[in-house]
Amino acid sequence: MYNKAFYLEGNRGNNAFAWEQRDEPRRLYVPSVIDGSLSDVELGDEVVFEDVDEHGVLQSCKGLRNFIKCELRGVPCVVVDNHNHALYFWAEALEQGLIERGAKLLHVDQHKDMREAPEKLDLEDVFRFTNEVCNVGNYIRPAIDEGLIGEVQMVTGEADLVSEVSCDILNLDLDFFAPEMSYIDFDRVCDFLHEALKSAKFVTIATSPFFIDQELAISKARLL
């Protein structure tokens, strides 16, 4: 479904953020997905997310040139920019037999992304749902409600980096490496992620344009 890039238009999904503060054309770019490796993750030229920051200033954030299907230490992986796109690729992984229904999710992110979505997940229309209904903050709960995701382990800070960890899906937001999180040793986080990869069957990584500089995010991804 992501074989062609498109624009998300209308007051829906991520495009609903700061709707009244933005000028026309109010639309966001969604890139196509290609096969590659982490070295192919690169910044594009299109705005993929717009919202006002804590100072009330509108931020127009560029995202990835392409989403990338690759492997992370031998585990199937998809790299996206806005994190809600992970939902579609979880459903696709289920259809392909990479994961089973009720998968255990390890969510490594500054944010819990667990707000309620405005409607329930329809797996027959998961692409539309992912882009037009969900946004970066509410894509996990619909997956739980439909039984796609079972147990969720949240890692939002240093205290959550436990020594023993297992999961079916590793869901990493690269904003975990944003400057405000730099008090956490990078190598310690990598050790935690590598331990999780021993059991993971599928990985989703988001570069989160509004929450971390994209060049920094890409550089951290390539070190994983």
C-alpha cells in the first residue's frame, strides 16, 4: 500500500495538528517504501509533519525520502518517519506470518503513544485507518483493541532499561536519543536493544521529525 508516495490532505490523521494555524496547502507528504538497509535511510525534501511547538511557533518538519524495509541484526525491520505508520506494517507482518496475533510489544520512546483513537481498527482498511484516523500519539491502542498487540512493555526512561527483556515486536522511536535524553548512555541503550533483538521477530523504527532533528536521528539509526 505504500508502494507510491502520496499527500495526506484534509483535517485528519497527522494533518489535523495545528489545522487552524497553517496556511494552504495544508497537506503532508507520505513517502513510498523501498527495500534497502539502514545506510539507505536519508532525509527528504518534503514536509511530513506540522505542529506548533511549546512557544507557539509553527514547525514544518521534513521527513524521510523513503520508508525502508531492511533487517536489523537479522530481524525484519521497517524504518518510517511518523510513528503511526508502524501500525500498518505490524498488520502487514501479521499477514505475512512474521508475527502472531497478540504479539508482545516493546515500545522504546519518550512518549507512550497510547491515547485513544477516534474509531476502532478495521484490519481490512488498515492503510486508510493508519493514515487518516491515527496520528503519532494514538496508534498503539487500536492494535491492542483488535488483538494484534497483547502485552506492552513501555521504555520511556533510564529506569526502564532492565537487564532481561524479550518481545515479539521492537518498536523504537529515535526521539529516545534526542538531546533531552542524552543523560542516558547511548551504549547502554544499544545493549538493551540488542538484547531485545534476540527474541524480536519484527522491528519498527520511527525518526519522528517533530521530536528530534532528523540528521541526528538518522545518524543514531545507522549506529544500531
